[in-house]
Amino acid sequence: MCIDCGCAERTAHSHDHKHDHDHDHGRTIRVEEDLLARNDRLAAGNRERFARHNLLVLNLVSSP
């Protein structure tokens, strides 16, 4: 059951019939792809700047 389509909506009265749930909840969110592309561009700019100034930069913070 989900809250987006209303199939999880609870009412104060009872129903004598079953509500079918025949739609797919899967969907792709394109915003995520755009955010990652922007991050890649920013990281490339940082790498260029570090190389230009002959800097060794280490990422000591990691995320799962």
C-alpha cells in the first residue's frame, strides 16, 4: 500500500469489498542523475585545480 495514489487511505467507515492494488510503485527520478552529473563536473574542476598547483589531495572522509 502506498500514500501517493491513495490506496493506503483509511476512512472512518468499513468496506465490504477489496481494493485492488494493481499499479507499480517503481519509478526513476531523473533529478538524481542531474545531481550526480553536476558533482562529477565539480570534482573534475577540483582535480584540475589541484594538478595545476601541484597539490596532493587525499579524501579522508568516506561514506557508504
